Amino acid sequence: MSRTPSAFNVLVLSGDPDIQNQLKHAFKDASVTAAKSTSALPKDMTRRIFDAVIVELKPGSSGATTAIPANIDHTHTLVITGSRSVLKRASKFMQVMARQNAAGENRKEVLSLEDYLEWKMGDFVKGMRDGSGRNLHPMLITAIERPLITRALQETKGNQIQAAELLGLNRNTLRKKIHDLHIPVKRNRLAQTREA
């Protein structure tokens, strides 16, 4: 009678220690075995049954089938292959997804702002690089500053001094940014009362 393994078994075949560590972190509840190649695996590991195999393809290699241990059943094993850059992006994506799933299960843990921005802007930046985009930094800063300042003003009910303090800006700097970014500012109730 075959025994069902208690943990999800993952084999990572990559020469990049960063990819190995990222995938170990992404699959923290799984049993992860990492090696540079099939030939670097201990003999007992080559006979082990894996639920997933992740293989880094070398530039100019003919395919992943030669890099995967012979005992792997391709019909019952998830096989992911890709170049080093593809695997790095995939491992970061898996980490973000794992955090989102954990946040969904446990509302105390939430996705960090840095992870969210990296996840959302990664493809955008790549597309800009591949295209004819220029001056990406000022464009992204403006795209982030406008909603951030607007939200701070909403949170402080339009009080620019409190919003400046919340944002860590000088109040005159905030006023200049409000003007430059064309952020509509509602006049406070006191000024409206005086006009009536």
C-alpha cells in the first residue's frame, strides 16, 4: 500500500541561489529540495517522488526533458521550466500570491506596499522599456503623488496643515504640489459661511 506524503514535495533545479531561496520562501509549507542540476542531487533524491519540478533552462539548451530526473512522471507532476529571469519573476509572483492567500485567511497579515507596487508596476515598466517610453521616474512619481495627496486631504477633511504633517511635507511644499498636480481643493466651511 502506497503512503501519501504529508507535505507537498517540490524539486528546484537552478544554479541561482536567489531563485532557490525565493522558491523555498514561496513554498514555505512544502518540502523543497534545491540543486544546481539533476547530477548534483544525492542518489536517494533521484528516486524520490515530487509533486512539482521547477527547472531553470540554460541559454541555448534543447529543452527541459533532459534536465528532469528520469523517475518523474510527467502526467502526475507539475513541471515549470523557464529562463533565469522568468523563474525570478515567477517566484516573486508566487510570494505575492502566497501573501495574498495568507492575508485572506488571516486578516492580520496584509500585502506590503512594496510588494503591491512591484507586482502592479513590473509589467508596466517592462513595457515602457520595450517601447519608446522616456522619463519613467517623473511620470510614476506624479501618478503616485496625486492619489496620495488627494487621499491625505480626504483623510484630514481638507485641512492642508494636517495633510502636510501626515505626509511629512512642509505645508508650502504641499500647496505647491496641489497646484502643480491640479488637485481640486474644497474651500473650508468657515470661508463659505463668510461669503453667505
